Amino acid sequence: KVNSEIQTDIVTLTRYLTETQHALGSTATGDFTLLCHALQFSFKSISYYIRRATLINLVGLAGSENKTGDEQKKLDVIGNEIFVNSMRSSGKVKVLVSEEEEQALVFQGSGKYAVVCDPIDGSSNLDAGVSVGTIFGIFKLDDHAEGKADDVLLPGTELVAAGFTMYGASANLVLTMKGGNVNGFTLDNALGEFILTHPNMRMPETRSIYSVNEGNSLYWDESCKKYFDSIKFPTEKGAKPYSSRYIGSMVADAYRTLCYGGMFAYPADKKSPKGKLRILYECAPMAMVMENAGGQAVDSNMKRMLEVVPTHIHDRSGIFMGSYGEIEKVKAVFAKS
Ligand code: P6P
């Protein structure tokens, strides 16, 4: 009698990529799959170091400033180095943009892809044991691309794949391809494999959860204030206030929004006129995930996030993202202001 308890037909990330790439037909060269192998190796390694950080005292400041001005944590440095070395050695990447590198990195060789990433986003929370994550996006370069920073100054609609890995109770990878759906994989540490655990993740059309740093309310513009007041102090008969959930780590707030629905925002405001989050490797990948899970993402001018084109690799933007219906409510309030 077969023990039905044991799953014996397991879909690993590798199998998922093989099956997906076959769907592309003869155009699949295997390059993308090999690039994703290098990506998943980075996630496994970063996950390993994060879990050991407190044990081998990796936590705490590395004493060095990164080029974009944030205090650099030891793990930030290690996470970035792991990512850079893995992308370079894959032989499939021509251009790499990292939050931890002021300039875009251009690798020798015949790589046809550009990767944008935040190796450890939310690292300021590490000491408090809050989930952090790696956010990434992949662009396919033109065959004649020589490899320079400008190659990635593209709208998010050009991303061929994007996602993030959240290092929480387990390492959860969320991956979406252009025009595809959103799939969640959980790292089985014993097998060293990412296993498909959340196929076709979809957000509900609406959910009364909002996620924003209320500590910035003083700096919000009128539209922003009106929107958040409309869900905190609803005037419609019988309407109840929304629940507030804010972790302060984008991957954690994004993963909850993906799982439960609701909305997340980091608005541009008087303190951060261009917003805080980076277009290339925070806003655009998250926007692609939200759209492919049935939601949407806009900037502080209510422009579709995936159509925003950065002029510099570290450009920032305001962002409102989440359930489709919740972002429609944001747009309705902004339209009236
Ligand atoms: P604040 C973490 O530092 C981060 O880059 C994102 O992960 C997070 O969403 C945001 O900044 C939190 O910023 O100003 O609310 O602490």
C-alpha cells in the first residue's frame, strides 16, 4: 500500500524551470535556467549566513559605509559579495546592479542578461531578528549590448523575470516570469532544494489591511493624508477601520500582502521627495510580482510602477502596491485631490 502521506512527485525550482523553459519551445537555450541556478545558489548561501549570523557574530556594523550612504552591516557586505561572485561566475550575466555597488558591474564574457538586486533588503532589522530578503529582477539584453549601466535604465515591463527571497522561519522564494503567474518555493534545507509550495499565488481583490510607516504622516501630501484617513476613519455607514500591519522590511510586508491581500505603501513625501525605495531593484520587481498575482502597483503620481523609467541606477520612487481593488481606492482619492 503506497503511503499517501509522502509526496514523491516533488516539483523543485530546477524542475519548474525546465518545464517552463520547454514551454518557450526552441528559443530556450538553457542560459536562463543556468542563470537561475546561480541565483538560487546565492539565496541558499545568504540564507545560511543569515541563520548563522547571531551565532558567529556576523551581526553588527561592518564599520564601512556603502556607496549609497547606508550604514553597511557585515551581512550586507557578505550578501553582496556572494551575489556578485555567483552572477559573475555563472557566465550568463553581462551587467549587474546592486544596492551595495555605486556603479553597475560589467562582466567579461558573452552573458546576455542584466540582473538588478538588493542582496539583503531590510538589513537594518537584522539585529532584531526580523525577516529580511533578497529582491531581484532580470532583463534580457539586446544581442549587441556592450554592457553598461544605461542598459538597465528600462521600464519594469521589460523584466523577463523578477521576485524576492524572504529569509524568515524558512527561506521563501517568490518568482514570476514576464506574462506569467507568481509561484512560491520553500527551501528544504535537508535537500538543499527550493520546493514549489505556493503555486499560482493570487491576492484577493480587496482586503482591509494597510501597511505604511505612520511615523512619516507629518511629511505626507494632502492626497496621501486623505487616502489614509479614508481607511482609518471611514465615514461610510457601517464601515470599519482597516487593520494596520507594518514590519519595516519590504520583503516581509510584500510577502504578507501577497499572502493575505491589502496594500503596502512607501509614499514620496516632504522628507523623501523622490520616495525611499529604489525603482530598479525594489519597486519594479515587487510591482511585477503584485501585477502577476492579480494586483497592481503605482508611484506617487498614480503612474503604473512598471512603466516608470529610472534615469540613474539608484533612483528612488514612491510606491503604493497590493490588491487591485485597494489600489483603485488610492487612485480614486488621488484623482479627487
Ligand atoms: P522605514 C528597509 O530599510 C527598507 O529599505 C525596506 O525594506 C522597508 O520597506 C523600508 O526601508 C522601511 O523604511 O523608513 O519605514 O524604516
